[in-house]
Amino acid sequence: PRATMMRLRAVRRSFGRRAAWRPKPAAPVAPPKGVDTLPMARAALAAVAGGTVFGVATVGAWVMVAAGEAEEEEESPPARCSCAERVEIFGSLSPSYDSTVGRDEMVMGLPLLRWWLVRQARGRVLEVAAGTGANFAWYDLTKCTKVTATDASTAMLDAARAKLRRRDQREKIELAALDVGRPPDEAFAARFDTVVDAFGLCSFDDPAVALDNIAKCCAPGGTLLLLEHGRSHYAFINRLLDKYASRHLLRWGCSWNRDIEALVRQAPALHVLSLRRFHFGTTYLIVAR
């Protein structure tokens, strides 16, 4: 028995030593000779720079793909396209417009910008160049008395009608043909508390006249909400926009190289309340009165 007790004590001491054992922390591994460590600030700067290069490359690729042509020098003078010709182009594009443009809008985050803009609409609302109704889902109809969505293309309006799925949309959103390239008649002049235009100023032969006519639809104290695209902050992007402008116009009915900020600030009837630019300055979010 005494020998057995001694063996038990030895076993307990052995287990106690094992329980108390802890592995030693591993020594830090030094970088190989000749290789510098990258401080956090420099790492962040490198990440931002890499993201910028990627973004610039993406924009350049998007411009060339959207133009739908191989890279070639363009010697001919810029093409012109009347409002009537643009309407014909939009009519031909209407069956596939959403599926073609929708992916680009999603990648660029445009649904979020549409939501931010359109949720501000109040009272009697006029939407010009409504197209296929991409903004319908974003209206807060509890704050809108009526939304009159208009476009010069009846084919586009037919596509938009399919988006009036909810009962409140069918009750509060009405569709009407309207060409804001011409002065508004009594049914539209000075009648609306909010006027919305998303990517419409690129679609008129004379955008200054169209913007003036849009402003005339605002009631006294009314608000104009604009989401547009045009020239960039950066010269190299503007060169690409200019180079492919004619091809893009003839394919899409869209003049994508206009100086939207200058156009809005020079409009005599408008006072700009806020103006923000995104996507290297090519997307404009504007609130004016």
C-alpha cells in the first residue's frame, strides 16, 4: 500500500506540471533583409491610389463600350440630332432600354441617387423625360398630391405604364405626352410644386431652351430636382466623352458631354440651392428654385 500511495503522488505531480505548462509565444518574424515594412498611413494611401487607378480605368472602358465602337480617331465634325430624331431613337430602344441600361445604373449606384432626389418631391409633381418610369418606385406618394410623368416618346410611356403596379401608383401617377423643347401650355405652366428631371437635359437639341421651359412649369416657390450627366472634373475623361460624343448621340439619342453645371448656373430663372457631383464629376445632383 505504501508503494501504491507513492506512485499515486508521483502521477498527481506529473499531471500538475502538465496543467501548468504554457507554450512560449513565438518570436516575431522579421522581414527579409532589404524589404521595408509599410506603415498604416502609406498602406491606406496605396489602397486609395489603387482604387483611383481602377476607377479611372473603369470609366475609360465604360466610355468606349458605351460608345459602341472600336477606338479610332474621329475626324468628322460632331453629329447633330434633332429632338424628333431623338424621339425616334428612344422609341426604337424602349423595348430593351431597361435591360440594357439597368445593369450600368446598378453598378454606378444610380438607384440610390434617384431615391435621394425623388423622395424630396412634394405636392403637385411634374416629371419630365420620365422615360420608362425608372423613378416611379422612389416617390413618397404620401407627400405627393399627384405625379404627372411625361415624355416626348409615347413608346417610352407605354413601357413606363407597366411599372404602375401598386394601387397608390395607379391612383396618383398619371402619364402624359410632353415635349419640353417647346414652351409649356396652360395645362403645365406654373402649376407644379416640384419638377423632376432625371437624365433628360442630355436628350434635347437645345438644353438651355428645355431647361427654361422646365423652370416655367414650376409654381412660385416651386422646387426643381435634377439628376443629370455630362462633363467631368478631369480633362482626360472629357476628351473621351468628346471623342465618342457623335457615336453615342446617334446610338442613344444622348449628348453626354454637356457642361451641366454651367447650363444650370447660367439659367436666368433658376437659383441653385445645392449641386453635388459624382463619378469623377460626370453625374450631377442639383436642387434649384
